[in-house]
Amino acid sequence: MAQHASNLSARLAGNRSKSDEQRPIIFVTHSLGGLVCAQALIDAYKSAEKSDRAMEESVRRIAFLGTPFQGSDITKWTDFGRKITDLFGDTNKVLLDDLKQGSYQLKAISEKFPEWLRGREGAEATKVEIVCFTEEFATGHLGKIVTDESAHIKGYKVLTLHANHQDMCKFSDKDDENYKAVMKVLLRWVKDLKEQQLKESKEVRLAKINPTMAKQRSTVRGLGLCRTQRQCDGRSLGVFGPIIGTSNGRVMDVSELLRGPR
């Protein structure tokens, strides 16, 4: 799990140049991909690498589709590992071996990630908004791979998708009700982030015009939101992303997802 998380951070850093490393990031994850994402953020927070910290500080929204947050009950992790192994077979032997053993690492992720979230609460510009999507239908004889109780983080919004664990991230077309449900959340997030950046840009401009606002300007920059005027002006506000599907390691811009399934 740690290696997958490290690879995610490295690939994301490689897709973000110095000029756009402050762009807001939205993660869209499915199943174990959500735990990879969580581990990456936990590790990036503690990292001495500037690129890792910049990535972690830029994360603003995360959508978890069927991601297990089992908490401290190791027996539930063992049961989850058995179901995932039965469902996906030998697709990733190392990861599945960890799951079979009721991985204590996964237990640690589910406990540390809420702590990371609490550390980002407070200012509107730094908090992370989350939506957890649960699976409505059972997956054959295995039942629900991730239970409703496990698929959410206390204090954050939960929505249900009309699909089983495998199909909840697969959309037939733009008229697919599950696709609409997920996109409704993403579009709202993009709109909110754009408005937030516009507000921050206006505050920085006012601070440059009015010396009495210098302290506020310093505070804004201190949060790592707008390090230069160029990063905060209108030219950078039309780009949001990237959106990451961590379940397959692919990195894509939000505009690609907005075009819908192909």
C-alpha cells in the first residue's frame, strides 16, 4: 500500500509544473484506490519534499466510491480482504496478501486519515470537503463488499449509487443516473473552488492597492494559496484539477471527466 501511495504522489507531482502546483486538486477514488489516496496524503503531510507538501496542501475535495474505512476492528479488515480476493482474484498479489492477513497497515490508514482531515479544518481555504458513495446492491454470493457503515467517514456526507461494488464506478453514458449523481457533486465542487479562487485573487489585488491590507495579504500567502499575482489572476481560474482515479493510477484533468464516458 505504501508503495502505491508513493507512486501516486510521484506521478501527480510529475504532472504539475511549478506554475500550477497551487491549483486545487479533486480526487475521485474507488475501493482500495481511496485507501491509496488517503495513505498518499498522510505521507505527503509528513514529507520533507516540497512537491509532496505542495500536493497535499492543494487537495480540496475527495470523492470516495466504495472505499472501506473499517476503523479499529481487525476482523472486519480480514473479512474485507477475503471478499476482495474472491472478487478480483490474483490481480495484485502483494496487495491481496496484505488484505488476507487483515492488514494492520489498512487499519492504521483508517485511523490516521480522519486525523489528517481534522488538521485541515478551520479556515475555508484549507478545509477538505468529502462525499462518500456507498454501493446499494450485493455482489453475488459475496454480499456487499463494503458495508454502508464502513463506506463513510463520520461527519461527512454519504450518498448511495444504484450498483454493486464493481459497477459503481462504471457509467454507461451521460444519462446514467449514477454518473449524474457523481457529476452533480463534482460540478458543484468546481464551481465552489472557482469562486474561492476569485475571492482570494480579489483580496490580493486589493492588498496591493491598499497598504493597510498588507497583513491580510501576508496571511493569504502564508496559507500557500496565492504565492504570486500571476497564479491568482483570471488566467489561471478556468483550470481545475487534476482529477485522479487512484484505482487504476491514471491522472486526468477535470475537463476530461466532464466530457463524460466514452
